[in-house]
Amino acid sequence: MKTISTVVLLAAGTVLASGCGSHAASQAAAAAPATTAASCHDQYQDWKNGPVHAEVKKLVAALKSVQSAGAAEDISLTESGLKRVGKVAHQLQSYPIPACADPAGDWGKVLARLRAAGDNVGSMSGLLGLVAAEAPLKKVKPLLGKLGAEVKHSTGQSAPTS
């Protein structure tokens, strides 16, 4: 369960850094007249501060609950938390990052892994479910690293960190 907690904590930190921002900033950007095509930086800012913001908060809360349950070695709470992570990851797939900021589609891959972890934990009960959830979670950390590098390169913003 330590691996699950570590990956979940990393994912929570990265999602916070990449998906949450000031809602006021997006409102100010929306009020500015558009004279040219938005830069990748602006597109990413608009995405980050737009409707995805509320869903990312839900994902972060679910990830933190999994991390707490894992630290407490509470299998039942970890299972329910991972199921919630999977459901929120599914909802977040409706809010793709602008392609210019994520040309490899790593955001979608991260969400697919989180969704698979939620699905896997629901396919078996107890420790077997957690072991099944761990497999897709192991691939989240490298994807988050790639995503952070892509966002930094494409938008000029700092890479998301935990």
C-alpha cells in the first residue's frame, strides 16, 4: 500500500500544480478582447482556470483521501477512495488540456491510468483489489514527469511538481 500512497501523493501534487489556478485570472482573460489567436500559454491558462478547476479539486480531494487511508493501512477506505478517483478521472476526460500544451496526450493517459486503478480495485475485494489497482498507478509517475516537461516547454510555465 506504500506504493499506492506514494503515487497518489505525487499525483495530487501534480494535479494541483497543473490543473488549479486563480479563477479570477480566467475571468480577466475572458474579458479581454481577442485580437489574435491565443498563445499556447493563454490557452493553457484558460483551461487551467476554467471549468476543469472544480473537477480537479474533486480529484485532489479523492487522491488525498486515498493517501490518508493508505497511510492508515485501511483497505476498505483505500478501496472506496480509489473508486472515487476513478470516477472523477472519468469526468475529467471531458476537459482535455489544449493539444499545444500536451502534444503527446499525457493528461489523457494519466486520467486513463487513474480510471483503470479505480476500475481494477472494484473488480476484486480486499488486498487483491489494491494489488490490481497498483499496476496502472505505477505508470502514473513517469507520465506526470513527461506532462510537466511538455507543459513547461509548450507554455513557458513551470513544470508541475508535487
